Amino acid sequence: MTKHLNLPLNETDIADLRIGERVLLTGVLFTARDSAHQRLLELISEGKELPFDLRDAAIFYCGPSPARPGKICGAVGPTTSSRMDKASLILLDKGLKVMIGKGERSVEVTQKIKAQGAVYFTALGGVAALLSKCIVSCETFAWADLGTEAIHRMAVRDFPVYVAIK
């Protein structure tokens, strides 16, 4: 059975999820890879405001490829999540509740996700072109100088993910 959820997720949405459950997400995702995570950590360490509110954010570990003419977005495949583990520990402490990527997470991140009432979804790798069909809009949101590693704001409809950790 597939569950349809609207972003941002609330505590009840997350509490009702089951490991392995297929979920179709509709709403806004923010993309962030290694370089964007580094900048987020720098802002936090400097006590500065982040470009978006972590409490209402869903971060997708992805660097979308450039859009072809007439397309909303290029391919949007998930990035290996473990590369973001160090930053994820801090972002979870700051209120992040939803992460999307691929692959396993460290023991520390897994424990923190559970303790904070957060969720880690996996998106299928290798189907980036198909995932891009779920993108309703995509704009560079912060740090355009990072290219594909910039933070992008994506509106998605029925974006398929699976519950991996909660």
C-alpha cells in the first residue's frame, strides 16, 4: 500500500510511518549536497540565519543536472547519504525532520533520527530521469556559485520514496 503525504510533514505524519512503506510526497524539497551542507554548518557555527527553516524543511541529497530546453529540471538522482552524516547530526539538533537520499546512515545518525522523531526516506538510485517527472518547479534557492551543489527549491508531486529510518 502506498501512502500519500504533503510536505512539510508533522509529528503525526512521521509517527504513522512504517519502515519499508512506500510514500508519495507532494510539496517542497530543498536539495543539498556536500558543499551546501558545509555552508549550512558554517552559518550555524557563526550563529547566522539559515536560508530556510529546518523545522519545516525536507532535504533531498541531490544535485539536479541542468534542465534541457523546455524542461523544468534535469535528472534528480539521490546522492549517497552517508556523506552528509556529520552535518546531519547538527541539522537534526537544529530541528530537521525529513531527509531523502540513498544508502545507509551511520549508527549515530540512525540513533539521532529515532531520538528526534525524524525520518530518513530513500529514493531509488538509477532512475533520476524518471524522478524528474515528479518535479513541478525547480529554482536555484541559495548559493548559485556552487552550481549543481547549490540549494535548489523543488516543488514535487507524488515523489516516490521509501521509509528507511524513523
